[in-house]
Amino acid sequence: MSSKKHHARTRAQESSHAIERMYITMRHLFNRGFYKPMGISGETLRHALLLLQPEIYGSIGEDKAELEGLLYVIDRLPQGIEECTFINLTSDEGYAQSHFKPIIPEKRRRNCYRIDDEQINIEITRGRSEIYDILTHLTFLFIESHKIGNRVIIDEDGSTTRDWEKLEKVVLSKRKLNQEAREVTITYAANILGRTFDEISACYKLFSSPTQPERFFHIIYWLGKLAIEELVHGKKRTVTFSPMLRERIGHHIHGEIWADNIKEILRKNALLERPIHVISANMHSVMNTLYSGKALNSDGPETDIFQVYESLSKTENESLRNKVTKEALQNGMIYIKDASRTNIDVQIFDTAKMNHDKIDFEITESILEEEKPVILVMDYAFGEQAYETIDELLKPYSVKGKKIHLNVESISIMGKAGILEGGKGDIMIPSAHIFEGTADNYPFNNELKKEDLEGQGVAVYAGSMVTVLGTSLQNKDILKFFYDSTWKVIGLEMEGAHYQKAIQAASKVRASIKSDVKVRYAYYASDNPLETGATLASGGLGTTGVRPTYLITRTILKQILN
């Protein structure tokens, strides 16, 4: 008998291989300059995505339409993309100065331009991760599109079902529907999509917009129409990459402009040589933590401050948010609206100009009086863009031929991540970042500890985290492997390894900043992709995210100011 062990490939290994194949294919298609997603050139991408069957795309591998995944993708792509045969990915090539009106997707900050009835341009200024994100979503969209086409075409001549003809008549008439007409149209859509009346009724409102209440029917019709054009007439949709985008990608063009602008503003305000604490976070939590006490006169106990934060997070309370912003701008905050096309705004807080009495947690006055730290808050980066922005920010700044090294005392990263143990709103404290698809790992000494955040009404987990190539490319098998294996991964996100790679390069190799710079990482859970119905496609956090966001923010600020 042979002593050789027969090794069958596990589902996790197949999934990992599918992700690797997708990224190699996407880079190849990018270098080629164009491809047809539903043609031979897009076949590898489609097969890999169908093999992987990511949790976020739900029932992509089944005949019936995937509704939650469709909503997730539509929110991240420009409005009207379902109508376009030609999708062109460009760099910043001057469209902002043209008559074209920018279209910004609801859940992704990027400028898109509708060129004509058939073409839409998507501007890429945030690096390769953005291209991967878009191509993955487009592959899903076109697979779903062909499901509709295959269900409604009756014969080779292109004859279609009665349900399709009825839906087409409703969409093209553009008339406002009453409840009865809407329910009749939902019935047609349910038959076309292989879903129940209840399922379509439940998701229909989620697709609606103020300008397009019947948007769901519009999307389904155009996805089906273009699929029919491809299947019957061979008129295939095409994705192209502009020559300028192919030339510029990976050259840190936008990151360098962004970082130089920040350093120049620091210099003009005599802050360049002061101790600097960088925080990658949202544009509200640090400002609200430092200024809401004075702006809103909230003198209550600490437990009540979270109610203030929750009020500030509600859409209807814009006047409250404006009060806090006004107070901040008058007392030491400088706001830098992005003009570099990185889509990363910045806030600079000069602690020497702040009213310390109204900060509702203990601070060391001598630090503020003698060291006068500067807190620099940058909005979230996207994937590989994290490396570009931090790498450029930490480089010395040249003033009249003299290189000035920034006195960076600490770098803190907070954000949303998927959790593999626990649920939405829980907190993760990483001890290392592992880069998916490689053996690259970045262990570090995290200044934030599990005990710093425990006992405050939120569950806290500590361990390794995996930096994934894309949140929409994960399935339960591969995540279960990360969770169960000796990597002991507690969560997944897209930027950690990129941030740490840039920090280590600047502090340990290039000597751009001090070698013992303090680092802090903490994430709150936006979803648990191992739980059915708890993926990112199942909806946002709502007010669940308020407490963990501010707990992390307050802990970071307490460490900086003490």
C-alpha cells in the first residue's frame, strides 16, 4: 500500500485560487485596454466569480435573480449604468471642467460622467483597488443581466415572454404608477426574475430614489434589454480603460498632490514642526468628541454623551451638526476639502486653540500647554490607496530647498470591518495584518488594548486581521478557513496591511519619521459575513455603529492627550 497521502482540494483552496485567478485576469484585461464582460475575454472572470460565489452576491449561481446583491452593487455604481453598452474607466482627464454633470454613486465617492445614451465614464483616482471593485461589481451585474435575458427569450428569433412585453410597456411609458398598476407590474417582474411577489414588493422600495420612484423596474428592464441585444444580435457590452489611466495607475499622482497640499497648509499655520498625531477616521467623530460639549452645552454625565453623539448622527439634525462644525472652525479646526481627486478630506486640530474645559474626559493640561499637539484627521482611504496616501504624507516636505521631517508622534487607524466572531457593532483590536493571497504579514505593537475598550457596553475581540483584496470577493469557506486555522483571524478589512506597510517603510527603513512611532488600530463590525443575513448586502449599521465609533475615537484621543 502506498503511504502517499491523497490530498483533495478543499472548498477554501478552490475559493482562494478563484480569487487569485480573478486578480490576475483583471490585471491582464487592464493591460490589454478593453474587454467584453459577457464575451470570451470576460469568461475567466465570470467562471471564477461563479466558482467563488461570494456571500455578498448571495444566489449568483442560481437561476433566480439575486436581489440583495443587486441592490449592493447598484448603490456602488453610477445611476444609469444599466442602460450603457460602453463603460469607459478613465483617470482625471478634465471632465470636471466640461459641461458633463458628475454622477456620484450613493455608496462610493467617485465621479462618473454620462457621455451619451450608450456610454458612461467612471473616473479612477484611488488606485487599483477601485478598478478591481468596479470590475467585480460589473461582472456580477452582467451575470444577473443574462439571467433575465435567458428567462424572457422564447426562441432564436428573439421573441420574448408576455411578462417582458408588459414590463417594457410600463417602463417606456414613463407614467406614474398607482398602487394597483405597481402591484400588477411587480407580478410581471416576479415572473421574469424567478422570485415571489412578496420578495419583489419588499425590495422594490429600497431601489427607489426621489427622482425615480419606479427605479427597480427601470433597472430590471435595461439589464434585460441589453442582455437580449447580446444574446440575439451579438451586440456585446464593452469595458475599456483609457490610455491615460493605464499610464498613470500606481504612480501616486493624486496622493502626492494631496499630501503636499496638507503640508503646505501646516506650514502656513506654523504647525509643520509641532508634534503631529495622524488619525484615519470619518469626518465627524473626532470633531464631535472635541467640540460637541461646548457647542451643545452638554454638561451631563459621561453616559449621556453617547445620546448626544446619536442625535448628531441622525439625518434630520443638520442644524446640530452645523453648530458643532461652526464651534470647531472658530476654535482650532482647519478643514481641507479635497482638491486632489483622492476623495479624502482632512481636518487639522490645533489643540493650543481649543477650549479644554469643555472636553468631557480627563486630559493632561501640561501636554497641551507645552507640547501643543496637532491632530490630523484624514477620511477613509480605499484599499491600496491607503499605502499611497500615508506613504506620501510621511515623506519630508521641502521648503526653499530645506527638507523638513514631520514630527509624527502617532498614527491611529479606525474604521469598519467584517467580523468573524461576534456581530454588527462589536469592536476588533488587531495584533497583526495578514495580506490575503500572500504570506505577507505585518505584526505590530498596538497601543490600543482589549482592556481599554472592555466593559463599556460593546463586545471587544483581539487577534489577527486579514486585509482582503476586495470585500465583495469572500465566501464562507475561505473566511471559515481564516477563522479556524492557526492564523486565528478575527475580522477582515481592505486597508490595514497597506497602512502598516507604509508606516513601517517610513519609520524603519526610510527614516522619514521616528522609528518608535506609536500605532493604534481598531475597527467596529459593519457585518458578519459568516452569518446568513448579516453580510454588507443586508444593509447598514444605522445607530448601532454610534457607540463603537465614539468609544474608539474617545480612547484614541484620551491616549493622545494624556
